[in-house]
Amino acid sequence: MAKSKGQIEAGISEAIIKFEKEYMGRGPDETKTYLLDDMVVVRLQRVLTPAEKQLAGAGEDTRGRALVKQVRTELLEKARPLLEPIVAEITGKRVKSLHTDISTVTGERVIIFTLESSVPFHNGEKK
């Protein structure tokens, strides 16, 4: 039997929190996952370390912010072989692509996974 939409979203949130803590060294304060047809959108709040906040907040100079974004993006790209199988196992669908961005102002990060097709779940109609 297919999992519910909420079970899939919660499973992905838990896996991303664990990944952030183990791989990035610090977990987000809050994580919310949204399953939208053939996309998984993960929103992580307050993910920056104190050192990253310091670097990103250094006045008018935007180099620090760019560096934080670049390092975070690169780290996630290197972790794709770890993350994609986790999302595929939870959703039952192969991951086609991964997109991410982070705000150095709010410390919010968004990760979007696009899947090979829609994820079936139980809740009345199947998607």
C-alpha cells in the first residue's frame, strides 16, 4: 500500500535533517517538505553556522555572502550521490535533478528534487 503524502514528506524531512547534521555539521532549526506532483521541495530554516553568519554579514562587501553560497552549493553537489538514493527510496521514484539556493540574510535554504514521475500516495485520489 502506498504511503500517505504526509508520511512521504515527513520521511524526507527527517532524512534531510539527519544529512544536514551528519554531513554539514549542523542541522536546521526547522524543516518542511512539500510533495508537489513530480517535485519535492524542502525548506530548511536557520541553517547557517555562526562563522557563516559572520562571513555573510560583513558590511557592503558581498564576497563573504558569495563564498558562503558557493561553499554550501558545492557541498550539496558533492553529496548528491548520498541524497538522491534516500529521496528515491522514500518516494519510490528516481531523482532526475537537484536544485538548491540559500539566503545568507535569513539563513533559509531550499532544495528541490525533480523526479522521474509523480509520486503515488494514498489520500483519496492517487496522484
